[in-house]
Amino acid sequence: MRIGSGWDLHRLVPGRALVIGGVDIPSPLGEEAHSDGDVLLHALIDAILGAHAKGDIGSHFPPDDMKWKDADSKALLKAVLEDCPTSFVNIDCTIVLQRPKLREHVDSIRASLAQLLDIDVQLVSVKAKTAEHCLAELGSGEAISASVTILTSTP
Ligand code: MG
């Protein structure tokens, strides 16, 4: 068994899509980023890299590399999984977003992650919280963060 953890945060700005776990969430604000800014997939990628002790997302996809400009984070995840074949025992995710409320989107996000990782949706936990109007930009709805923990089994 190996464990991996990842965390990410993005500022939220007008004129950008809010993409979480590969799902487009209706919102007037979206993640500011070099790529599409999918905060949950970025945390997941770091968790996978962590379980394999293979650095972090920034070392694999440098933000100053124009190749990854506006990249679909699903493609980044696919590249990491090719480099780090992973047998998932389960994954547990927490998203912190003040607004919009994510409750009605949680099952779509779980299904998307299960499909992207080719695992049963029952192995995928997604929890959504607000920042209770605390924590500066997270609490004012001007940022989003996500953390992911994974457990993997090695053959
Ligand atoms: Mg990121």
C-alpha cells in the first residue's frame, strides 16, 4: 500500500469556466490558471505523484511552458497516469468553495473522477464545504481549494 496527498488552490475571476473534477459548474467566476485550472484534478495529480514519490505537478507541467497554456487538466491527469500506473484502493476529496453550493454537483464530480480513473464510483468520495466566510479569499468566494488523499496498492 502507498498513500498520496495533494492540495491546490486557485483564485476565482470573471470570464473563466469553473471546472471541478472535469465537470463544468455554472458560476459567474472560474479558476484563474495557466491551464484550465481544475483545482480538484490538480490536487489529485499531486496525490498520485506523491504516492509514487515522483515530484509535483509544477515539476511535470511547468507553468511557464506554453505547451500547457489552457491545457485540459484531464490530459494532464492522463499523462501522469501513464507515467505512474496506479491501482487505486480509494480516493477521498474535499473541496472548499464559498459559492455556488456544490451539493447538487457532487455526484457528477464523483462519476467524472471514477470515469477518469477507471474505477468504481463507490471508491470515490467527494465532500464539499464552504469556508464559513473565513480564510480571506476562500471565505469571500474569490478562491477555491481542494485536497485529495489516495490509497494505492502495488502489485
Ligand atoms: Mg492548480
